[in-house]
Amino acid sequence: MRVLTRLMRRAKQAGIGVRLSVRDRLRSVRRRLRRIGQVLRRGGEKAQAEVDRLTAEVARRAEQTLQEAERMARAVQRRIRQLGPAVGARYRALAQGLVTYTRRLRRVLEQTRLRLQGIRTIPDRLVSLFDPDARPSGGEASKPVEFGYELTLVETQEGFISHWRLHVGNPSDDSLLVDAVAGHIHAVGATPERWPPTGHEQPGQRRGAAGDGHRARGLPARGGRARRLFERRWAFRRLLRWRSGQEGRIAHLKDTFELDRSRYRGADRAATWSGEGIFAHNLTRAARRLLALAPAQA
């Protein structure tokens, strides 16, 4: 609603739709959203009914703003047709913004209606107006919900990222092992003898990763006495410590190479941003290794 209200005001400043009404409903919406947060923190049996009532009130105001934005979008398009070839980029940007965000807000309102009807699980729901491919992560009432993608990284023993893949949605870790090992083999040209303990330990995934004649040794399935005995071995504890060190690699990629937040919107552009950061990391890593070997060679 804030985005559409801002776009409609810009259109009025440009002399378009002067007679059309543009009402700012943000204050009343913010008041109800704050109330929703208070009800969720309080909890209780009646919390969900109160949240649904407040959500319906917000949806009614959003519907009113949407109707105003659609009328303004038609007015901007009429102005563009009147100007013809002389139309400027300003009018085109206004028209594109109004059309894009009215469509997305219409989709959000449809999702809201389904939720108010009792359908709590909505597949492929739109959660971000600016990045429609993003998916939510988290969701606890006490913590802010983040929106983005899942990034799979494969690191070599030397600290290079041999394979990466950006995933839309929240795929299960058990479905990512085969692709990760195949990507590592393609980049390095060698099959890993073992990988550290992760969530990718289902027997079917291990067999798929070790298929095609490779002798990759993954970890056995979770649970059971054999598993407990295996975890006491020195090799397992060594891999476990190495896996803990991967958290430092992830933090380094986020802080130094800005993989914590993509400045590009959309899944394809976010994948480009991730690839650029990983390329810069590997290039820096290679330069440091060359500098470390230079005195020895001299």
C-alpha cells in the first residue's frame, strides 16, 4: 500500500489523474498491524480469531487502495497513448510500476482471502512485492521473518568453493547431496572420499552420490548402536570439527563478499550475485596461496 500510494502521488505531481482520489490509509493500517503483533505475542485461544478480524480490516483497506491504483494506472496509460513517440521514460516507469505492483497486490489479496477461509497452507505464495521468487525463512513471532533463497555450498579442503547452487523455496537437505557431489566432481575432476556429517545422510542419497562407479564413502545412516560406535572414531570427530569450521567460511562469505543480502532482485539475478561473490572469494583465495608459495619457490 505504501508503494502504490507513493506511485499515485508521483503521477499526480506529473499532472496525471488530478481528479482521481488518492487516500493515504497507511496510518490506520499500521495501527492494525501493531495490534496484530501485540495479539500474537499475547497468545491465547482467542488470538487467532482476533488476528483474522484485523487482517480482514487491513485487506479491505488494501482493496480500496488497489482500486485507486488501477484507475491511476489506466490514466497513466492514456497519457502515454496521447503523447505517442514523445513519451518520456518517467511516464513509462510510472505505468510499469503501477501495473506490476497492482498485479502483485491483487495476488496478495487472493492469498489473504484463502487464509481467512481457513486455508493456512498456500503453496508458492507471494511474500515479497519486490522479489516475487523469494521465500520466507523463520517465522517465530518474537523474531523478524527474513525472505530470500537457500544457497548450497561445497568447500574443498583447501578452502575453495567448488560448487554452489541457489534454490528457490526451502528444499530438504536430503535432496541436495547428489547434485552437490556431482557439481564438485565436475569442478574438481575427482570424487570426494568422504564428506562431513550433515543432514544429507539418507541411504538413498548416499548411494546416488556414490553411483556411476565412484567409491565415495559417505557416512552411515543416523541412529542405532552401529552409528554410536562410528561416531566415536577419530575420523568422524575430525570431520565433525571440520564441519564446524564451515560456519566460519559461511560468515566470511557473508561479511566480506556480501552473500548475506543480494542487491539484485529475482532468483536469476540473486544467483548472479552469489556467483560473483563466490568467484571473488576463490580468486582471493588463489592469490593468497600463490603469495604464500612465492617465497618458497624463490
